[in-house]
Amino acid sequence: MFGPFERMVAGRYLRARKGERFVSIIAIFSLVGIALGVATLIVVTSVMSGFQAELVTRILGLNGHITIDAYAGRKLDDYQPLVTRIRAIPQVASATPVLDGQALLSTQAGGARGGLVRGISLDDLRALHPISDHIVAGSLTNFTGDDAIVVGVGLATTYRLRIGDPLTVISPEGAATAFGTIPRVRAYKVVAVFDAGLNDYNTGVVFLPLPAAQVFFQKPAAVTGIEIRLHDPDQVDAVGRELTPLLQGRPVYARDWRHANDTIIGVLQVQKDTMFIVLGMIVLVAAFNVVSSLIMLVKDKRADIAVLRTLGAGSFSVMRIFLMCGAFVGVTGTLIGTLIGVVFCHNIVAIQHFVEHITGGRVFDASVFMLTELPNTIDWADVAEVVALGLILSLLATLYPSWRAARTDPVEALRHE
């Protein structure tokens, strides 16, 4: 498409000589602008995609793919036969009976906050790898008896809880007396501290042995729900159809991970699309710089264009010369920006820690964004979209100046020379 003559002339125009440095400097700024725009867009879209993927992965790891919950105020009695039948379904990896209850968590230091108290057996807690594989203090070996409790690292840090410290659990559902309802109060000993990687879990969820939770919440031999994890999360519809006859006549309802987290996933997708549009404007502005630099180059080379036309170069040949000049700026800027963006994404956690060390502040607030650190994953589909956007805008920016160059009249251009 581009002959050696056109490549030679385009290369000559891209190498500034004395008296031509102003146009070259503008082209360099255009290249830098495209590179920065593409790099910024890759970093932002990759971080947003990482947020979405990490949240879904960690939430699914903690909550399961299908959750069977008892209706409000009800309980699920005789649950073991149901759990056995659910585990017999080929697509099911595990089925965990749990007893959940809201309570007030109070410490000896005087701190208190609301939280979710979850009763679970020791074997099931060990099988919950996002918890059992991330024990930062203590051991699950002591998660037995009627006074053991496992807390998150966020709760332990906030209230300075250490292994062996008491944590008081207060439930508003107490015994009714002539003076009103008296809350149930029980102190438990912290035996382990976990880091689930999600701020909400680290600060608001604690675990009790299932028998102890059944005693505290006065639900003997009962649970409030069953969490089901599948080998493939996309098989929830098929498993749901097999669960329907098993749940007939029971005071329960089932929901899968898609409906339980659709609000979070939807918000993240909207934010990602919005940021792509907004930051795409940076690439568009840089493309306008390519237009202005090429127009100035065409104006500066009017005499050269006239000579080339006089020597026999066709209008399309002149157009291809300036297309190459603009495409070089756009393609080079896009490639450099892609390289910068990918390298930045691979090292984003280290960069985050470095900035926090230098400034003494927090770049990433885990209490707002749920995750404890920035995700460093790269979505190559998003990278491909950004590269395509940069290339298309850069190439479109070269069309009008190149067309103007091809329309240059040699007679008019040389009249005043």
C-alpha cells in the first residue's frame, strides 16, 4: 500500500531539521498525549474489571453459589437428610448447614458494633478455604466447645482483640418477662483471627461452633440455611431444577449468586462503562492534537508538495505520505501507552504501597471499596478495546489533513515562492 518513495518522504518529514522543530515538538506532544490517554484507560478499565472479578470470586468463596434460607423467624429442622440428598447431586461440590443471627458484639474495652454471628461445624469451617487458609492468629483446632469464637482481622484490629480475649455477644431476641424482653448475653473466647480479604467480613462476621450457636439462638438441632457450592458456578440453573422437588413443603427459599450480588455487579459495570467513556475523551483530545500538528505540517510543506506534484507524484501518493506521518504518531503513541498501562497494572499493588509509604496516607480505603488491596489483574479484552480505540481515533485524525495535502494546487503553492 505504501511504496518506498512514500515511506522515504514520510520519514524525512518526521525528522525535524533546523527551522522545523516547532512542528516536530507538537507531534511529540501529540504522541505523548495519546500514550498517556491509552495508558490511563487501560489502568482504569483493568482495575474496574479486577474489582468485579475479585468481588465475585471472594463473595462466592464465602457465601456459596446457591443459598437456601429459612423464612424470617423460621428455622430448618431435620436438615441432615436434606443436606445428604443435596450433596448427592453430581454438580454439587459441598453443602454447608449454617445458623445465622444478628447480634451486638461487645468487648471489655467498651467498644461495640453490630455483626453477623454464624454457627458452623469445625469440618465445614475447615472446608471454607477463604477462611481456614487465611488464619492470621490462633488456630481452628480450638474451635470446639461452647465458648469458642473466630473473628475477623478488622474487628480484632479495631478493638485490639487478641487470642484468649473475651468477646460478648448480645442478642435482642431474649426471654420475655413482666419487665419486657431481656436480651441474651454470652461471653466467648477468641480462638482464631481470619483475614477473608473482604472488609465487610473482616469487620462484621464472627463464627461460633454450630452446637454453641444453636444453644445461644435457642434453635436446638436446627439451622437457618444451607450454603451450596458447585463445581461450576454457571450450573446454578440446572442444580436449581433438581433442588425444587427436594424443597417442596419446607419453609425455605433458594437464591443463586447472580441474584444475590446483582446490585454490586451492576454498579461496577456501570462505573466501568462510564469511566471508559470519560477517559476515552483523553484519547480523543490527543487525536485532535494529531490533526493540528498534521495541518501545520501540511501548511509548512506546501512548497514541497507542489514540487512533488510537479515531478509526477499523484494526489493519492501525497495523501499516503501524510497518512503515514499521522499514523506513525498515533500507532507509536498507542503502543507506548499500552506498554505503560500493562506494566503499571502488573505492579499496581507495589506502586500503591510505595505511594502510601511516601505520603503516609491511604490510596485505597478498604472500608469503602470492600477489598483490602487494589486488584492487579488485566482483562485483555478491555486492553484490546482500548488499543482499537486509540488506533481508530489516531487514524481518523489523519484523514482530513492528508486530504488537504492531496488537494494542494502546485501552481498556487509555488506562485509566491
